[in-house]
Amino acid sequence: MSKVKKIGALASGSGSNFEAILKACENGILKNKAKVEVLICNKSGAFCMERAKKHNIPYFLIESDKYLHLPREEFDEKMITILKQYECDLIVLVGYMRLISQKFINSFKGNVMNIHPALLPSFRGMHAHKDALEYGVKVSGATVHFVDVETDHGPIIIQKCVPVYDTDTEGTLGPRILEWEHKIFPKAIELFCDGRLYRDSRIVRIDGEVKL
């Protein structure tokens, strides 16, 4: 049996994807495959820390607003130190609202994943639902990808299409996509744990069929 992968999570807000991953590790598709070891949050008062408490996950608050004078690499070094202490194999960005440095990515051999509520490369950034609705797309969705130094740009692992209806608002489209975010992020982690992901420059190839 392969070694249980140790996960470190970075979050800035509510952390509903963090919760989905925790549940998948405890009693879902990641049971006996992965374990969340630690959460790092960069925003005081963010609810993700309450989720960590509930699941007895160690968490650290490193308020990025207090370190605006630091180069990104120096701020990231604070997180790297903690994540290395917990021997993390994979880092997941679960609503982490900052870019990370190449130094951070290299520290974990590129094993850093993010989820975005749109079908990348369309509608990158913080207003994906608003941008998708204003553009008039008929399909949106969610994307799990490996992280690089650009916003929502790294190699794509999994995408899930979600229909957009004429009557949709951000308030209706967002939750419908979020349901799938909670499914495809754990699935991408499972593929990583099973050694089924192969990166060839921008292309991520998956060994075998993926069932969502």
C-alpha cells in the first residue's frame, strides 16, 4: 500500500473546499490515501480556521496585510518553513487570495494545486462568475490545476462543465459550480495520491479513466 500523502492547505476565507477535502480524507475517496496535516490562513477572522478547529487540524495565522513591505519570496518563506515542518507532500490552495512565488512552488517540487470556479483559461481572476455571466457563456464550470506564478494559469488537471441558464445570477451560478468544486478537488488529489498524473510541460496526462 502506498504511503499516505501529507497535505498542507492555504486559505484566505470560508474554506468550503478545505472542508470538502477534510471530509474526503476522513471518510471519502481520500481515506487511507491522504491526510490534511496543517492549515495556513493569511486573513484574520477567516472561517477556515474554525473548520480546522472542528477537525482538530493545526492551523497558523500569518496575516499578509502585516507583511506588505516584504518581497513575496520572503513572505512565502514563512509558510514554507511551517509546511516543511509538517513534511507536506502536496499543497492545496483552497480560496487563497494571493499569488505565490516560484520559490514556494519549487520548495514542493511543483506539487501545488488550486481550484478555480470557471473553465480555464477563460475568466481568470477573482470575478469569474460575474465575468462569465456578462460575457454570455452557455457553459461555465470549475478547474483544478497545478499552480504557477501567474493567476489561474498553471497546467490543468480536471475540469467540469456546468450549464449557465438565462435566469442565472452570481447567486445561483456560484453555488451550482461550488457543488462540483467539492467533488473534483478531492478527485484531483486522489489521482495525485495514486500516481496517475503525468506532467509534460503544460499538459497533464491522466493514467486511466476518470469517473466523477
